[in-house]
Amino acid sequence: MASRIRQNFREECEALINKQINMEFYASYVYMSMSAYFDRDDQAAHGFAAFFKKASDEEREHGEKLIKYQNKRGGKVVFQDVAKPSSMEWGTPLDALEAALELEKTVNQSLLDMHKASDGDAHLCDFIEETFLDEQVESIKEISSWITKMKRCGPGLGYHILDKEIGS
């Protein structure tokens, strides 16, 4: 049965939203993997574990916002399998932050592509801009700043001090 509320909502946009939902849940899964890795006793980087746990929660919330939006517009949410993270071992905190930066840039590009494809759908464009784009740019900047600090301070005591700072 077709939705009675659907108006100016192309199937292409509906499909892109479903793709983005999956991407947000994948990002959440990757960050949860990073959090679990740094929480292990052989890593004991609890600040980084908390940082990545918070990032996981935020990505899951993004997926949930997209689900609500899809339903609000009269679309149908189609869940797909969420791929497992590409790694279970994340190396140093610097390695993990560099992987997180690439992930955030990939998510951001997907949002930009969805925004471009939604040209003519003012409501969807506004939703993407208002809800996601600024936050993505802020996340990319924040992670990049942490990478700069990590490179500046170096491993050992420097990573330990930054672990305390990133977790606060």
C-alpha cells in the first residue's frame, strides 16, 4: 500500500536514505569495535575507548534520525546487512584516529552525494544541511586535530597524556 503522505519524494532519494542508514550503522559498528579494542586490558586506553564509544552512539543516532525522516516522508525503511568492521585490531591510537578520519570523510561524501541527488526536494536538502553537514565537518576537524596532537606528542607518555585528555 502506498503512503498517503508521500509528496515530492523521489524513489531515488528514498533509496539513498536507506543506503545512508546502513552507512551510519556501519560507522557506529566500526566505532564500537574501536571502543572495545581500546578498552581491552592489553590496551588500557580508557579515554580513547570512551571517545570511540561516544562516536558510535552518535552514528547510531544519525541512523535513527534517518529512519524517522524516511517514515515522516512516506518512504519505506529497508534494512540491509551491516558489514563487519574491516579490522578488529586497530593498532595505536594514532592508527585508529586516522582510520576514523577516513570513515568520517566517507560518511560526509555520502551525505553530500545524497544532498546533490535531492536537488528539487527542498525538505530533504534542508534536513541534510540542518541535521548532518555541519556536524560532519566538526567531527572531521576534531579528529584531524587529535591526529595532529598525537603526531606532535609521540607515543609512550604523550599518548598516555592524550588518552586522559580525549576521555575528559
